[in-house]
Amino acid sequence: MGRLPSAVRLFGIGWYFAFCIIVGIVGGVLLDRQVEKEPIFTLVGLFLGLVLAFFGGYIMLLEELGLRRPRQEDDQ
């Protein structure tokens, strides 16, 4: 099967960014409620979500721009 069009791949990268950040924040808020430490885990979750979104998105954008070869699956 061929590659998806660029617009669809870029849309997916945007969703990846949003998903990472939202999951980090929601996870932090839930942990804050459990241990009653209001802003600590929310900020940690936000930071981890941003870091994960940045590095994952960076790699996906490099592949999309053709600056890095996409991952190949072994067909053995």
C-alpha cells in the first residue's frame, strides 16, 4: 500500500501533538487529585507531554520532509 497524501500525514502529526499534550495534562490532574498536590503533577504532565510531542513530531516531520528515511518493516 502506498503512502498517504502529505495533507493527511500533517493532519495526523497535529493530532499527535494534541494527544500527547492532553494526555499529559489529564494524567497530571488525575494524579494531583489522588495525592492532593495541586499544580505539581499537572505541570510535570504538561512538560512530559510537550517533550514527547516535540520529539515524536520532529521525527515525523523529518520523515515527511524527506530528510530522514521512514522506518522499514522486515518482511522475512
